[in-house]
Amino acid sequence: MKVLTTKEAAERLRVSERRIRFFCKAGRLGMRLGGTKTRAGTWIILEEELKRFKRFARGRPSKQHRTR
């Protein structure tokens, strides 16, 4: 089982490192090691977890038309 950093995960998914951290903070990807309330820890992502996550579509959902 290989452990990836946010930078490595971003390169594999072809997104920004900031986007990967967003997914981590939202609880959709990875786990945090260390850290306190005032200082952030390190995010780690398992390679297998990234492969499962990769199957889902990237980006924002398309706009839905409003109905009146």
C-alpha cells in the first residue's frame, strides 16, 4: 500500500494541490496526520483510495435550468 502526498495526488488527477486539499477537508479523500487547532497537519492519501476516487467525474456539475 503506497501513501501519496497532496502534491503527488494532484499530479495524478491533473488538478491543483489546492483542489486536493479541498477534497480532503470535505472528507472525500485522505486523512490528516498530526496538527492542532492552530496548526494544520499533513494530509496523506492512500493510492488505492485515489484510484477509487478517480472514477468519479471531475469539475463542477453542469448548470441546471431554473423552472418557474
